[in-house]
Amino acid sequence: MKTNQITRGAMVCAIYGVLLFLNQQTGLMIEASASWLFVFPVLIYTAMSGPKPGAIVGIAMALMTFLLGGFTTWFYSWTSLITGYVYGLGLFYQWRNMTNFLICLVFSVLSNVCTVVVWSYLFGYDLVSEFESFRAIIPFIDMGVFIILFVAFLSLLQALCIHLVSLMICIRMHLPYRPLTPISQQKSSKVVGIVSLFIWGIFFLSQNVIECSKGVLDIIMLIWLFDCALLLYYGVIYFMYHSIKRNNRQFSFLAIFLAFVPGINLLWMLMGELDCLFQLRKKV
């Protein structure tokens, strides 16, 4: 390793040590609310220096965690170190953005599954109370579906945070990266619109007309919910496209924020469905 690589490695290890110290001093607040912050020191160093130096620094950080953290900190930080190292390799070798994002998503799903399963057994994490509060919003949802949605939603948000913040860091530090595809080039698919109509029809029939077993109902509900999320995505793209086209970039934030507001997001799903079926953005 060169002298500048050793210096940078020591610097990112120091940053990682500060994160561990702040985590301990705040009552494990970082690992409880934003454990993905542990990803970035090894991610940045691997993106700058490559696989071998990144692996050495990652091992050093893992040993620091063993010395300075408790059992739960080991789990959260070590999974974050693996995610950061692999994502850093993606930046170093200029992998596609979708590939890097999917890597984050897979590791996030695995870590969150372990969190839900292991933590519920070891520390009495009460999923039932979480389920009851969620069921007040969607009364027809099942416990198994809730757990899958819980893991999927947390994993998706965590992967998005890692992916977008990593790109911001690359821009600020002038690291090579693949730029995101512009909104104007994000195309909708008519096939998605047709399949979505079919899924919504099956869901309506399964809830009101056709008698199905509990397992089949759970599968149909999961497919329907993921379809809703996909339509919501196309709805956000549709409104962001129009805000940029009309040079009203302030509405771009609202296009994302309002997609998470119950009731209003139904309009976003509708516009996403119409954009897929009729290719509305092409007609503008």
C-alpha cells in the first residue's frame, strides 16, 4: 500500500471510530435509527483505493467494532461493512447504478430479516403490537404479509439512502461514478399498465367474490401491494417530469413527499397507471 492509501485508511478508520463512540454515548441511537451510516467509511475508501486496500481497512473496522461495541453493534456494523465494501467495489469498477442499488437492497433485506427474526427471539421484539397498529390502517392485512412488507419497506428505504448519499459523496469528492438516468429518459411500460389492471381485478375478486385459502389471499395481497408501489413510482416520475418541464423544481420535492401521504397517493397511483397505459409523457 502507498503512503497516501495508508493515510486515507487511517482517516476513514478514525471516522468509523467516531461513529462507534457516538453510538455508545447516545445509547445506541445510531444503530437503532440509522445503522446504514456505518456503511460509508469503508464504501468511500474502497471506491477510492480498490478491493485489496478496502478489504484490509474493512477488517480493521470490524476489529474496532469488536473492541469498542457490544453484541448488537457487532451485528449492525458488520453487515454494514460488508454492504459498504461490495458497494464500494461497484463504484471502483463502474458497475451500473441499478446493480449497485440491487446489491444494497439484497444486503438490506438479509440484515433486516435477521433483525426481525433473531431480535424477536433474543430480545422479545414485539411484532404483534406493531402489527395491531398497522392493522388499524389496513384491516384486511395478515401477520405474514405485514412482516414481509415491514422488511421490504425498511430495506428499500435503507438501500435508497445508501445509494443516493453515495452518489452525493462521489459528486462532492470528485470520484468517478455513473450518473443517474435523467427523468426525461425514465420510460413507462404499457405492459405494466395492463398487468396492473389484471392484478387489481384479481385482488378485488379475491376480497369480495371468490373464496380463496388464506395462503392464496396472502400471495395475492403481496402482489397487489408491490404493484401499488410500482404504480406509485411511475406516478412520482410523471409529476416530477412535469415539474421539471415547467421549470418548477420546487414541486419535485412535493412530488416525492405527497406520494407517502395516504389518500393523495391514490392520485399518484392513478396517474402512474394512466401514464403506463396511454404513455402520457410522450404526448406532451
